[in-house]
Amino acid sequence: MVLPNGLTLLVQPDPAAPAVAVVSHVCAGFFDEPDRVAGVSHVLEHMLFKGTPTRSVGAIARETKAAGGYLNASTGYTHTTYFAVLPPASLRVALDLQSDALQRSVLDPDELRRELRVIIEEAKRKLDTPAAVAGETLHAVLFDRHRIRRWRIGTEEQLAALSHADVVAYYRSRYLPARVVVAVVGAVEPDLAIQLAREFFEGWPAAEATLDPSPDEPMRTGVRARTLRGDVRRADLVVGWRAVPALHPDAVPLDLAAAVLASGRASWLYRRLREPGIVTAVGAWHFSPPEVGVFSIGADLDSGRLAAALEGAAECTARLRDPGPAPEDIARAQTLLRARWARRLESTEGRAAALAEAEALGGLHLLEEEYDRMLAVDAEAVRRAAAEWLAPDRVAGVAYLPASAPEELNPGMLQDAFARPPEPASPLTEPRAPAIPGAAPARGTVESGVLHVALPAADLLIQRKSGVPLVSVGVYRRRTVHDTLATSGLGALAVRAAVRGAGELDAGGLALAFERLGGALSPVAGADWFGFGTSVLAERAPEAAALLDLVLHAPRFEADAVAKERATLADEAAQAADDMFRYPVLLALRAAFGDTRYGLPGHGLPETIPGLTERMVREWHGAELVSGRATVVLVGELEPERAAEMLAGLFAGRGGSAPKSGSAAVSRSEGPAASVAERAKRQTGLAMLFPGPSRGSPERNAAEVWAAIASGLGGRLFTALREERSLAYTVLASSWQRADAGALLLYLATSPEREAEARDALLEELAGFRDQPPAPDELARAVNYLAGQALVQRQTASAVAGEIADAWLVGGGLAELADPAARFRAVTADQVRDLAARCLDPARRVEGIVRGVGAGAGAGEGGTPAR
């Protein structure tokens, strides 16, 4: 419905949902900004929740947390979205808070000055992220006039130049009721939701918007290229074309073209580039906001393989144009997109955002029309769209390379690659999926809503979750063979090599077998358990379980396949050093736990991976298979009893052995100690590790309450380090829990010159936890948040399946699932203080530091910083 002031309200009830989402979609984004105030949309996103006439700075975040929900926002090219996801009983709170911020944000000048320093830190973090730099630079290469060409959130210089008057003027001219869509989705009564929304939004006065549209840009021909260089271990390559906006008739065919190229392991680019190890990862996207579109292909790779990667991307693109995809290629892509569509709408937040976006674009009917068109598109339509928009004389490319790499991406290199006619493709072997045995009796018990059937060699754990026609399926085992320094990465290699063929299916046939069910095969290799999972269309769940069982028990482990996966694993291990969040954490864990399974990265070490052999992989797999029982988890739109009978027929015939006893607790090094790496980066990433409870410890819940008090919007650390001192954009605390060890983990990223100040501020705040128990309102807010999130996080089948698997494999069993909120409500303030007093001792801390060095360090051309 449309309120008298022009605001559009959408309400969709879902009685089965464990949450309610309120999404406010404001039609104001980067395309709305004149060049003089580039980045102002994102600045306003940060400022909107920083106080109203009746709520102080941080109050909105604290109230959301106290209501059991989380609050976030994102800025896009055409809109800014604010969302809150809470337990259903907190709908009034969410509507009250969002309406107050949208209508009455005070935009205090002093707060703006502080927040601009935080946003500049965010911009620096983005410049330290190679894939983000390469992707946005491609837009600058493709476009000369349209605003998509600009560095999206603004440069440091542009942000520093924004005035309070600029932000206020933009707010008053763009944040108007007629430009806002509010969507409410979840376990709500529609009439009540409408009544509440009208109560909070109807008084917002209507006003006329002042708009400044982006300049148009004519189409052009001509190949363009740019090379960036920086302190990176690996390269990022992205090529692209100007494509079409969202409502163009060719938008859906180009979406299908991207899926043919890069969705799933049977996709063209995966088989051409990822499977042989030319790239570490590859993807294709058709990005289509309302005004313009970009079709792009991106890859992570060793810089020495730049020419080979270009050749493969060009070959696959040429095949799209001529002869075009085969009908079976389109059928595979459509099945995957059907499942992706369902996953997008599975959570209340995802559904509310999709509804609001469609309404803002032209109406809710667009959602169904897009779905129908996706299923109606044929191979010829995709070929015609590719021939029209992905022409070789319109391609552009960006390569972000290590500073010392001799390679260079230039227009001639692009032109030569993309002008060649395609080579004939190698057809996929038609998969012969394993037969599914007939149903067998399956007696079980129900605990915490989960049906448990104990078979001789497997435990079946099945739960119905209605909502969308998907089922999450996983087959897992508890690990008993752990990596050592000499075998670092062996478990990951074995699990990942298994997906390159099993039984009679080679890698392509195995991938195609899963993708015809609507899912992709995902290997899982954690420190405590391993296995394989997928999410498929509901009617195909038994077939998916049979395939997963085949991968677990009968991987082919062919020498060539193991060698290729080993090379890719080594590339990923090297690439980890370019991640300014993950790398400091890895350094801290290594310093704390040394050469144990918790100190060694799951993907292995670059120096040990080359020594892993096919024989070692087979021995690891054999040892793990005889160590215990499989755990089979199914969650989704199914009948548990019927599913159990089908699975019993599949798993009942296998032999099993008693599970081995749990492994001993892992010792931890005592601090203070630090592991430091220096890089030419704009920020310093600091991870700080203290002793903490393990997954099975009685104190684990107190640790999670401590983290909720310390971290997140409205948390102590967020308020002290970000809100009050503008020391960092990212500040977080978490309770890192594993089966046989635990830690209290903190992380922040700040400017290199403020590292000491940030560390001192962090330690000062931690001292407060040791000295005094949390205040009653802090404790209540954290407990309510955790209790609420325990329900909110059960919105998707995959999340529920993960919770079941974790509780069964390394937790206290299914009883944990019955009332997850109760364990948080039992935590007292004294328990939090006692935990902090014992664990947060500065003398026991271990740090992992990736220290940015050099002013203006980062990606650039010819030694100059990138835009």
C-alpha cells in the first residue's frame, strides 16, 4: 500500500519464520551524487543511526540489540538499504527505530567529523583489497562520463572535503517518503504490521525531491586495458563489457550467459581455467542496475598465468557468441538459478530486500516476470545477447599484479585473445548417478525437533523446515587424523581432491550430476570435522545424499587430479597473505598454538603443500573412514519419516566401527608474544588472542556473552574505539571455540601511525572487563541479543543443518538445540567478570600483526596510488 505521503509499504507474512525483517529501501545511491560530493550516500548511511532528537548516539544500535536483533545497512549505486532482523515480538521496536532515523536523524557536525575519519579507514581497507580495486577500476576503464566510473565510496581527499552542509542538503533532498519503500516480512499479522507502520511513518511530511541525474554515455568501440601494481602475492584479473540495465530485454539472457560461464563446477570457465589449475578461482557476473550494466569475468591467479587465463576467458566468451550454448547448458544453468532464486528468498531479510527492490524498480510483478523469463530463455536468445553485447572490440580489462611481476596487460594483448575463434569444446561425460536402493525400515526418536535414526554405520539427523523448495544435505565425519607441520594441508587436500571424481564419475560428470539437482558440491575440511554438503531442490534430496555418500566413500584420487588440486591449494595458501583480516588472525593462531592443528592454517602452508602426495591422501582418507560413523544431516521441505526410510536403504548396508575417543586438549603458548609481517598497505591489521573456553567448556556461554557485550553495534569496543576515537572501521571480538581448545579473539584495522594508540585503547577497554562486572543493562542487552539471534539464525535450511551437525559432532548433542536462549540467560555478570579476569591478562596475549608501511602504499600505476 502507498501512504498519503507517498511512502510505499509492503507486508508479507510467513508464520513459520523464526524472525521478522524490516527493510527500508531509499532511492538514493552513488548514481545520485554530483561529482563534487562523491561518496556522500555512503557517509549518510553511516550517520543515519547516530542520533535523533530523542535518542543519543548509539541508542538505536543498543535498543536493537536489546530487542534481540541486528541492524545493518548498505549503499549501492541506485539505493541505500537499512535493515533490522529481530524476533517477531520486536516488530514495533524495529519500525520505531527505523522511522525515527529516516525522518529525524540529527547529523551532528562533531559526530560527522569523527565518522568521516572512520569512513576514511574503510576506504583504506578497500584499497588494501585487490579484488575490490580491480573490479572498480574496470568501471573506470569502461566508462568515461557515467558516475559508475568513480571510486564508489569516495577517495580520502573527497571524503575529507565533504562538509556538514553537503550531507544535510543531500539528506533533505533525497530522503523523502515518496523515495522510500518499507518491506516487512516474517512471522507477523498483516493488519498489525500495517497499523504499526502507519503509526510510525504516516506523519512524515511529503516533499519534492531535488535530483541531479548522472550524465548519459554513448556506446563505443575500442579495446581498453589497465595494469595496477602493489604489494600482493597473487594477481587479480577482471575483464568486462558494457552491458544492459535491469529492465532491458537482454538482461535475463545475459544472466543465463553468466551462469553458463561460471555457475558450478560443470561451468565452462571452471572446467577451462579452475579445474586445470590455471586460476585459483573464477566467476562471471551480469551486474544490471537501472541505468547501465556491466558483464564481467574475474579470476585470482599467479601473475605468470595471465596470458593463459585471458586465453581461456576469451575462448569461452567466443563460444557463447558462436556457436552458442547447447540446450543442456541452458537447462543446467536454469536449474542452478532456480535454486539460487529460492535461496535468495529463504531468509526474511533476503525476501524483504527483494520485494523492496522490485517495487522501487517498477512493481512487485517484476519478480515473477523475471523468474518466468529466466525459465523461458532458450539457447538462441543467450547466443544473440552474447553476440550483441560481448563483442571482442568492446572488451576492457584490468590486471592487479605484484609490483615485481614482469607481466603487463595492454590493449593489444586483450585484442589478440578475444578476437580468436573458439576451439571446439570437450563435451562433458554424461553422468551415471549411483542407484538409490529401495526404502528400508527406519525407526528413530525425535529430540529437539530432529528425527534421529541410528544405523550400523551412520546417524541420520533429519528436520523439516518449510518455506522454500530446498533441502540442505550433508555427510560428515569427526576428524581423528590431524595435520602436523609436515602434513599441513593434507586433510584439506584429501577432501578437495575427492570432488574431482568418485566412483564411475569423473570431475565434470560429478559436478554435472549435482548441478542437475540444483546444487553444487561443497567440501568441508575443518580442524574438527570434515565432509561434503550441498543444497538442492527438495524433490532431488535422495539423489543428492547418494552422490555425497559416493564422494565420501569412493573418491577416485587420480594422480593428475590430486596434483592439480595440490597446486591450487598452494596458490590459495600464498594468497592468504593478501587478506588483511585473515592473515593477522592466522599469524596470531600460529603464535598461540604453534604447529598443532589449531595453529596450522586449514589450507596448509606454502612450504609444506608441495610435499603432499597421492599416497598420503589415500592413507589419510583410509584412516579417517575406519575411525567411526558418518553423520548424515537433511533439513528442508521434506517429510522426515519418509526421508529416513529412503536414506536407511542407502546407508544401512555399510559396515561401521566404534568411534575413537576424543582427542586431548591442545596446549597454548603463553604471551606476551607477537608475529609480525610488514606490507606496503594503507592499514595495519591487528589480531589479539587470549586464552578462552573450548566448545565443550562450561564457560563457553559466558565467553559468548562477553563477546556480545564487547563487540558489534553498541558494543563497548565499537563505542570506545570507533564511535568515540575514530581509530578503526572494523573492530570485533569473538569467542573462538573448537573441540579441544578455545580463545578470546579480537581484531581491528587502523592507520599504521595509530597502531600503538589503538592497541593501548583496546587494552584499556579490556581492563574494564577484568575490573568490574558488566552493568545490568549491558548484560541484559547482550543476553537478549544472543537469545534473539539463536532464533533469527535459523532462517535458512543450511544454517539449521550446520547447527545440527556442529551440536552432534563436537557439541553436547541434540539437546543443545531445544532452547538455545536458556544457556545465555543463565549467565551472570560475575561469571563474565571472572572469565575476563582470568583470561584477559595482557601478559598472556598473543598478537598477529600485518603492519602497513610506507605512506600512500598500495596499488597504483607507475608507482602512483590507484584511484
